[in-house]
Amino acid sequence: MIPRKLAPLLFSFILSGLMSLIISAVTILRVSGFDAPFGAALLASWITAWGIAFPTVSVVAPLARRMVDRLVGGA
């Protein structure tokens, strides 16, 4: 089992992976359609996007949580 203290990092890892995969797939489909090299293009695009998304989500998520807390009447 993964220790609970690593939950925020794991959340960022999973969220950024899924988000970057979906956005990469939609972008490639819109630009070039679903053709033979789709899988290779998706993998290349996704790896690049995830490399940017994971550190971004890791840094931005705590800030977003604080902003949401303030907007909904939290501390």
C-alpha cells in the first residue's frame, strides 16, 4: 500500500496523466483524424504533455484548493 502522506502526489500523478492523455487524444483527432499513426502520435504527444502537466498540477493544485476554500466560505 502507498502511504497516505503521498496521496496528494499520487492524486496529481493520476489526474495529470488522465488529463494530458485526453487532451492529447482530442487534439490529435481534430488535427489529423484517426489514421494509422494515431497511436504513435498520441504516445509521443502524451509523454511530452504529461511531463509538463504533472509538475504543473503538483504546484497549482494546492493553490486551487485554497482558492476554492475561500470562495465557498472556508478559512
